[in-house]
Amino acid sequence: MPSKMKTCEDYRTALTNATAAAAEPSLELRSHLDACASCRAAFTEELQLFAAIDTGVRSAANAEVPASLLPRVRVQLNERPVLRHSWVLAGAAMAAAVALVAVIVFVRGFGGDTIPTNPQVISAARNVPPTRIQPAPPAVAPYETAGLARKHRQIRAAKTAPIVAAAVAEVAVLVPAGQKQAMDALLAGVRQGQVRADVLLAENSEKTLEDLQVSPLDVSPIEMKPLEDVGAKSPASQNEKARR
Amino acid sequence: MQELVLIQPGRAAEKEFAQEAAQAALRREFEERLAECGPLAYRVARGVLHNSADAEDVAQEALLRAYRRFERLRDRARFRGWLVRITFRLAIDRVRSSKRREVRETLWSQSAPGPSTEDLAATSEFQAHLDRAMEKLPEKHRLVLLLAAMQGHSLEEVAEMLGLPVGTVKSRLFFARKQLAEKLRCHRK
């Protein structure tokens, strides 16, 4: 099959491609340019066009850098310190939130423990048989343990025992008037080692809790009166009557 | 009960000192690159924006952004390409936002300010056509065209900067120039 004869249009496309690629025209193209004046003129125009484009692009790409650029950047660098990673900031925020929650839990948890008013605990202390009482371990401070109601706090108390023991001497405990005697007896027992604090708080003390009896609530009958009678006796209505 | 935490001021101070030393080292390292790459950022911005003031603003923002993220750049040898991409992206965003602003201003006020005397003097008619034609190029072609036109950049360097094969750079450059020629042929006297 014979190859198709190339037209000047085909050669001009090839010329444009060669010029765009900044490549030398092929041998075939050069021989055509030698023979064809119009293509030669077109090639010259293409070369001028690309030269103009290159000049324009170079002038845009190599603009003179203003002297103020780097000093401005340096001033900004001094004004704006490097921000840490966003995850570091997020972590710091989360740590702050956790710390806040811990403080709230701490305050709430220990605010109620400073006054050991639970009669059930005191009752349980009285009901413990003496034979089961063993000397208290020295690591647990008496006042502290008397106020604790949960197991995890016992563990924490044991861990921080020296600090608590040092601070306990100055602790004042508020006790309801009716329970002072019982509390004194309990604390004396704890001090002398006759009452083991952890036994007081052990879970098996639930059996003794069953002994506690609560008298049923006595609700007196409610007297019902019509609103008019109530209104007639109120000071506001008396004032109104006086005005009339 | 209070759980006491033992504060060790010496250790905190050491940590703070180490952080400050790291910051200072980071700053020094960035300063070294700033002198070298600041002009590059400006020229990339200028090539996109065709306006000196905007280009300076964008270059400054790009450099500051690069500084803020410099710590995260694992391969510091890629700083130039990284900065070029940041700058190019910021410049493109600036062009887009200014186009949106122009549309808004045209809607609300017909007396929008024209180009400044400086801009008019600096831009010939052909250059204005060229700038417009460049704006219409695909971004990846435009960036290669600009970088390749900058003094001292060989195609190999452009390829390394952009993390591309040299063949891809050549191909993009070829298509960019060809498209510009097609658009500007009618404006060539």
C-alpha cells in the first residue's frame, strides 16, 4: 500500500510540534522547508511566536524580587511563633479536660467522706465480735479509713498512707450530735487496734446491715380546704377588704 | 485525702530549655532556606498573579506557612518543591478569590478601578494576552512552564523539585507551549 503524500498542512503541524518541543526539525521536514517557501515563512513565524512566548514567560517567571520580602517575612516569623502540631494542641486540651473531670470527681467524692455519719457503719462496728478483731495494719490511718466507704478508696489510702497519716492529726470531723458517742467509741477502738478498719468496710458486713430496722413512715392525713377559705384568711385579701 | 504530686522544677526547666533549643535550631535551619527559596516563592507567585504586590503577599504567606509546618517536613531536601507547591496553591486561590471579588464588585459598582499605571507600563499588549493565555493553562502545565522558565532551572531540576520523571516534565512543557502558541497566534503581529 503506497504511503499517503504529505501536504504542507501536515508539515506545518510537524513544524509546530518541533518548535513547541524546542527540537530540531527532522531531515524530512528540513528538506520540505528547503523546497517550500510558504512553509519556510510559516516556520519563521512559528519560531518568532515561540521566542515571544518564551520571552514573556521568562519575564513573568524571573521578576525582580522586592527587597522588602525577606525582612517582612522575618518580622512575621518573630511575631508568630511556630504552632505545635494540631494533635498536640488537641492532646493538651484533652488532658486539661481530664484534669478538670478528675478535680470534680475528687472534690465530690471526698467532700462527703469527711463526715462519717452513716449509722449503718457504726452499727456494723458495734456488732463485730471481738474475737474477729485484729490489730489494724499500720499503713492505714484511722480517721481516713473510718470515712472511706468504697473498696478502691482503701487501696488508694494504702498507697498514700504516709501522707495521710501525717495530715490526719489536724483533721476535724463533724458528727451529728446523737452519733458522737458511737463515733468516739469506734475511733477509740480503731486507735487501740481493737477494730480493724478494713473489716468495718468489708463487703460481708452486708449481713449485719440486715439487722438495721427502719420504722415505717407515718403520714398524717391531709386536711383539704376549699381555696376560698384559704384566700379569705390570707393577708392580701384582708388588705383588700380594708381598702373597700 | 489529697494525692500530692512532687514537682521537680529542674526537670521542667530542662524540658523547656530543650524545646527552646529545638525551636532555635529549627529557626536557623529555616532561615538558611529562606534566603535561598524566598525569591523562588515570590517568582512562582508573580508568575501566577502577574502583580507584584499580590505576589509579595502570597510569597510571604507561603513562607510563613512553610515555617509553621517545617517541623513536619521529614525530607528537608524536598523543601524547594514543597514551598513551590504551597506558593502555587496559594497564588491560584488568590486568583480565584480575586475573580470572585471582581464579579461582586462589578455587580455592585460599575466603576471598578482599572489596572495601575505601573501595571500598564510593565505589561505590553502581547504580555497581557500571554498572561491571560497562561491563566487558562491547566495548573500542572502552568507550574512546569514557570519553573522551567526561571533562571538556573534545568528540566532535571524541575523534575526533581516536583517529584516527577523528566519525561513528564518535558511532556507538560511541550503541551503548555503548544497551547500558548495556539491561543496567541492570532495576536502575533
